[in-house]
Amino acid sequence: MDNQKVKMFDTDKYGKSVFAIKNINKGELIAEWDGPIYDYEYSGWNKELQDHVIQFERRKWRDSNGIARYINHSCEPNCGIKDLFKIVAMRDIEANEEITWDYEMTEDNDKWRMKCDCGSKNCRKSIGAYRNMPQEIRDKYKGYISEWLLK
């Protein structure tokens, strides 16, 4: 399910990115991971797949059949994760604003890391496992972190 108020565009900075084309209200569902599920033993892992799935159990990940896989990371996101697979607006989002979420809201895999250059004044420079997320950031994201990490 992709919200009709967002659209994917090609950008010079990040490649495919998702932007609001109409104003979005806090709490509004943006997109969901609704695609194939992969486990640790899956033999078809590649960089493209690794960079576009979300983790939802210790050794399981899910892809999206829609735009969720193209929503970029930010250390100052406007969206977060509800339940396991939903991207939801954490605040009101204006038209033309890029849709972003913090990838550490779902990941807790020591093998995956990403160099961050999101441009935020609070950029953490390296993104990876939730366990590395500073407590003050966890507190800020309360209610928008994948439920599997909070068990």
C-alpha cells in the first residue's frame, strides 16, 4: 500500500527518492513492506537486496513491492516504523519534502553498515544496528521503532 500523496523521483544526490506531492498529516501511513520474506540462509543475497529490505526478526528480512524500498535514511527523519512493516509520518510533512526514516529503527544486524551523509546537523555518519543508536535518539523516536527491537 503506497500513499497517493507521495511519489518516487530520480535525484542527483541519492538516486531514487520519495517525496510528498501533497501535505501529509502526522500519523498517516506512507508505505508498507509487503513483499517477499528472506531468511539468513537465503542464497540470493546481493548488495541491492541487502540495502532495500528491512529486518523484522533476528534472522529475517522483508522487501517491498512498492515505494517503501526507495525511502531514504535520515538522521533527522520525518517518518518512523509502526508495528513491523509500516512507514508512518512522525510529524506533518509538507508537499515537496523528501520522505525519510532512520534505518536503525528496524536493523540489528552487525554485518550491515552504511556510511551516512544525510546532511543533518545531527548526522551520526555511520548507520547500522539499533543497539548502537544513542539513548537520546531512542527516546526521541519512541513509538516509531520496529516492535521486534523492543521485545
